[in-house]
Amino acid sequence: MGSKLTQLANERTSAQLQVMSRESIKWLTKKINALKNPSGIASIINREDFRKHSRFQLGGLYYFYYDPKTKNSLDYYDRFPLVLVLDKDTEGFTGLNLHYLPVKYRIALLDKLMDFASLDSNNDIKRLRVTYEILNGSKRFREFKPCLKKYLYGHVQSKMLAVQSNEWDIAVYLPIQQFKKASVNEVWEDSINEIRKN
């Protein structure tokens, strides 16, 4: 799949990418409707048993709505992350929010991570078997640093929408990040600067 992402990035013209984004947004809009159930989500969060109601696996890619606990002290944050889950514990989970990267950097990072893909009997990707230790142990994965975020179960405000592996190449192109307190260009500039330092 990695080569497919790279091929898309190299072959698509700017106009083609705009058309692709419009088609991708239509695709995702249908799926996002499944996330909008505020009363149901509130009861899940109040019972503090989010994990029992929103199944997700390590190495999967997910969309969800999020309201950070420390949002007042953050320079900016994303209300609708696209996260590759790396680890989880009793309080929350850690993952890579790909929205913090411009599209070409997202593709570059995912291409590298395909080396850790776990495949099913049809040769389709089930998940990525990658950890923080792997990412932090090599300069090859330096794009991960601005994306690494911790999410608390009690601040997730929707169900988690799993992006199937055959939809990842669409998801990485979608311009649906919802950054608060800064523009997407400001966020991406900070991310690029952080990557270049490492």
C-alpha cells in the first residue's frame, strides 16, 4: 500500500487532488453521521467505560471528535483527529494524529510504516505493528514527532470511526482537520520546523 500512496502523490496534479478531495469528503460525510450521537456519547463518558463501547485496536487508523482537557494551555489542537493508535492504557491512548502533517509528509510517513503492516489471508492490511520505541529509535521516522499525541477516554466526544486499510489513501488527502486557536498553515509550519530539527 505504501507504493500506492507514493504513486498517488507523484501522479496527481493539483486539479486532480482537488477533485479527489471533493469525492473523498462525500465518502466521509456519510460515515461521519454515525459519529453524531451526543446523548449516547455523554452517557458513555459519564460511566467512564469508553473502552467497552468504542472498540479499537493498536495499529488502526481512526477519526473521532475530541475536546482536550488542557485546551486552554495549548497553542492549538485538532477537534477532529485522524489517529494511528500506538498504545493504550486505563486513562487513554497515544497515537499519531496525521492532521498535524501536510499531505506529502503524511504519505511519506505512512509509506515508511508499511514495513510494519500485518496482513490478512487476502494480503490486505489488518493493522500496523509499530510502537513509539520503533519510531523514536530511528531518524527515518522523524515525521512522527509533531503528530504524537495523548488522548484521554473521558474527552473523546464521539464513537471512533475506523478507517479501513483500503480507504487510507483517501483519508490522508481529506482536508477535514478542525484546528482551534491556529490556522492549518501555522500548524503545518510548526510541524515542518520540528521535523527539520530532528
